[in-house]
Amino acid sequence: MEPAQTTERRGPAVGPVSESAPRKPSILCCSHVLWLLDVCALGAALFLGYWLRIGSGLFGASYDLSLARLIPLVAISVGWTAIFAIEGLYRRAKVIAGLDQVLSIGKSTTLGFLLLLALSFVWKRNYLVETRLVVAFGWIFSIVLPSLIRVGIVRTALRRRMRHGEGAKRAVVVGPIPFARRFIEDELPARNGYQVVGFIETREGEIASDLGPEYVLGRINAIDEIVGTHEIEEIFLPIALLENRICFDVVARCSRTGLPVRLVSDIFEILMPDESKEKIDGLPGISLGEPALKGVGLIAKRFVDLSVSVIAIVAFAPLLILIALLVKLFSPGPVLFRQIRAGRNGTPFTFYKFRTMKHNIDDTIHREYATNFIGGKELRLRDERKDSKIYKMPDDPRITPIGRVLRRTSLDELPQLFNVVKGEMSLVGPRPPIAYELTIYKEWHKRRLKAKPGITGLWQVSGRSSVPFHDMVLLDLYYINRWSLSLDIEIILKTIPVVLCGKGAY
């Protein structure tokens, strides 16, 4: 089916296909302008906190804020915007958000003050942390002022423009009918910064027969032409409503356009009910575009990885030695299991674990399991003790007795701390695939390789062995798309009870 003839329409509401209109850039859309506003707001907040306690005379003797104090104030304000960037506060979705943006500002400001207090203790310089009231006032103002500017002014102005169809990203929805109709009846996507200009059918007539051909841009096999003709910037794909047999083929077709593909699925709501999520038409979504982790975020993540790993290796040294002796004592063979895994962008590296299986065994069982698991084949595996469906072999005959204990407690993963120190892995990230598993991957699965692999991740804290492979990939993509330092900390904290309870470990 050829793309339908276009007719002019106004506003962001979905209707007959619209022609693209010239865009008027907004000064508020520029990230460097927003950064400058943040620096000014944070500087004013820190100054107000200091002045109210020390300079106003309301709490005793007053003192002037000297030049020696003003220079660190500016430096601190600029430094805190780096924390804002790490928290994702310069991403478009976050700028448009309301409460979620305020919460992120609160997290960033709290972390900023904790770092400032730590530095003042080390360097013996009490810049802007002289008293508890200076810290308290500064903390409150540093949340309130940036929030007022970002949410009260910037967000309001951007959303006003979007309601008139300006500054919103032009998007298409790839069928089917139930999802298409919901976009027509509700302007929620427009309020999230999107202008849905039409729909793409995965099979002939699935939308046109119900809504009319004027809503249809064309068929999925002509998606490259549709994207170019209508200047599409993003693609919505409601994977939960597409038939399983065509869903991931459609993902691959959409991905080949080079545009961000926003997967809309309720799997994130089911597996992560407490996680803050950007929603499209009431359903959480993720983008298959560029990863959020870059620039200053990469530096911050590497610093945390290196610091925590070195401390953990020193702290757990006696335990590492004990486990090594037990592995050697109860099973002949090497202490460590070494295997070639795929790292970031598919780069191979040597992956370390304490050996939990018998030495020199055939890997045919795992190859067959991996082929079926990645291919989405029904595995018919169950944990009889819990009477629940799982996606991992519960009684692998290759595992040694001490290995079973190590796996239940996840202690076999401790040597991966050395992979983190070497820079091959991170504390948090997708699990690294075995080299032969990559030959089974579909093209969209390989997007999970955009991040450095981790010891723990969303998969481990969201269901682990009870999560099928496709959903595991979605969780990895969600993490890559929504990374922030606070999300890493949250995952690490959630990993602790998961490990202690042995949840999902086999």
C-alpha cells in the first residue's frame, strides 16, 4: 500500500496524516541555556542559604560574603550541574517531566551536599557548610530554585509550544488497531513532547478498515520511504499488542531506519512497579536510540566502579581465599572458571568466576538450552519446590556440591570484581553473553551490547531466572536508555536482599 494522500491539519491531536511544517526553534530547548540557568539558580540558592544564616543578622552576628567565598560558590554550582547531567536532567524526557524532574533535582542536590561535606572534611575548608543551618537552607533553596525555573518556567513554556504542535517530535505508531485508537482518543503523547502524524500497518487493512485510509501512512515494508517522506523522528512500537510471530521482525525493520524506536510495553510496569518511568499512552516505554551513559556519566560510573571494586576486593580477601580452597578441595581442576564473553560493543574479554562445575565437561547441554532460551522456545522448566516457571536449568548435573552452594549465594560471581578493576565490566549493567550466543542473537538483541556488562543489573533484581530472554533484553535496553548514578545505586541496594535470599539463583 502506498502512503496515503496528505491533508492539512492543525494541532497535535492525531487525525488524517499531516504535512510537516517549518519549525521555530525555542531558546529554552538549547541544553547550554538550560545549563546556564541551572548554574545561576544553584549559585543563587547557595548564596541565599549562606546569607540567611550568616549575612542577614537574623541568627546572630552578620558577616559579608567575601570574594574568597564567591569563587568556590561558582565552582560548586558548575560542579553540581555535572551531577545534574549524570542524573539525566538534560535529557529531553526529563526536562518535560514534572514530579520526576523535581525528585531528580532533590537526589542530585543531596548528593552534591554530601560530596561537599566530605571534601570540606578532607581539605579542612568549610566553604558554604559552616553550620548546619547553612547546609539546611542551602539544601532547601538548591531544590526549590532550580525546580521553579525548570518546572515552572522552562517546562511550562515547552509544553505550551507542544500543545500547538511546535517543538514536538514527529512520530508514527506501528499498528495494531487497539493502540492506534487510544492515540486518537487521547492527546497524552502530545503532552509528552510527541506529535503522532499517522500509523503504519503491519498487515494490509488492519488500521484502514477500521479508522479509514486517511490515518495510514503505509505498510511496514515501506517504512524507510515513509520515514523520509514525512520527516519522522521517532517510532512507537507497542510490542505487547503485536503478534509474537511478527513482533521482533517488526522491531528489526524499524531499527534499520536508524531512528529511535520507542518500545511501549507493560512488562516494565509488571517487573518494576516502583521504578519511575516515562509513559506513552499510560504504558511505560523505552527508546532503542543512543544510550544515556556518555560524557561525564562514563567518568563518574568508572570512578564508582573502580573505587567500590578495590574496596570490596580488600574487604573480601579472606573470603576469596577460603572459597578458592574449598573449590580446590572438593573438586579437581582449576579454582577459576575462565570463559570468553562479549563486552561493550561486542569486544571479547576473559570472564572470571569461581568454578562451580566439573572440570573438562561437554557444553552441549548449555548450547542447546541457550539456543532455545534466546529463540523464545517454550522450555517447560519449573522449580518444583516453589511450583513456579523458570528459564534456567534447576538441576544441572554438571554442578559440583560446593558449586551449588556458591551459585545459591552468588559468591561464585566475586572474581568478576577483577574484571571491573580491569575495565572490562561494570558493577551494574547487562550480563555478558557467551561468544556462541551472539550467533543466535537477532539484530535488536545486540543493542544490549551498547553498555559495558555488569555483575548485577535490572534483570537480577527484577525476576532473574523467572524472566524470559526477550523481556531480559527489554530490561537491559531500559537500563541503557534510562541510566543514572542513582539508578545504579538503587540496583546495587536491591541486589543485596536478592543475593541474601538466593532469589532466582540455580
